[in-house]
Amino acid sequence: MTKKLTLLMAVIAAVALAAPALASAAPSITSSAGVLAPKGTKITGSSTNMVLQTSVGKITCAKVTINEEITENTGSSVKGVGLGEGTTSTCKLGEKSITITDFTTTFTYVFPSTFHLEVTFTAHLPSLTCHFSGPVGASVTVGGNHITIGPSADLVGTPAPCEPSLLNGTFSFEQTGGGSIIFD
């Protein structure tokens, strides 16, 4: 009888602990106070480790910054759209300096922790201009403020010498102008 009672208490405790997690299973973006970020909230994502491996070599940037606006954050669905062109600094193909332009993004965040990111940008290489685009899968650290792209998210690169193009990196997000956000 004692074993049955102990087992019953363990099951009740497990259900009680799981209930809050199940209740918050839907995706959302909140402030540090746990309040849903309202539609129209502007967020900024920064990466210092983004790498694009192509057939012409490895492209790196010291920093990539994207600006997004939350267009939907209902507690069951989150969507956002890029606000203009993202910025890049100190980009290189191997050791040669290059320029990246037209860096734009949109995103959708779905349960349990998938972050779909649509990326488009142009890399002006020493002897070639490559256009990259496509959806990339990314994972979200639930309870955190960052997304991880990859491993090896395959973008479409044109012209042909720009293929294959595999993107990896991590973006940390905050409210534009300051203030934390949390991916729930």
C-alpha cells in the first residue's frame, strides 16, 4: 500500500510540474517581466559568429545586425518582418575584405522551438558578385534571447560558382533601443 501511495504521489507531482510547461508551450516573445511583446515592437538581432561557406571560400563578418518588427505575437504564433537593410561590418572572404549589401530578413516562430528565417543578401567578392537567398532553419533557446542558424543551413547562391552556400551562426536579440526579450 505504501508503494502504491508513493507512486500515486509521484504521478501527481509530475503532472503538477508539467502543467505550467504545457500551458506555455505555444511560442511567444515576452519582455523580461513575462509580458507579451506587443505587435509593432521592434527588435534587433546581432551576430558575431556568422559564417557562410561557399565553393569560392569562407565568408565571415565581425558583426551582422538585423532589425525586425513583430507583426504577430498572440501567444500561439509569432511573426516578424525585417525593417530595411541589415548591417554588416568587417566582412571577409578568407583574408580579403568584401562588402555585403541588401541583407534583409523575415521570420516565423513556431512550437516547440523552430525559428524559420528567410534571408536575402548580396556579397561583393573580389572577382564575383553572389546573391544569396532562402529559408533557413534555426533553433530557439526557449527562455533565452538567441537563435542558432544551422548547422549548415543551405541558401541558394547565384550565379552557379556561389553554390553550395551553407550558413551558420547565432543571433542574440533585444528590444531596439534597449530592453530584453525572451523567446518562450
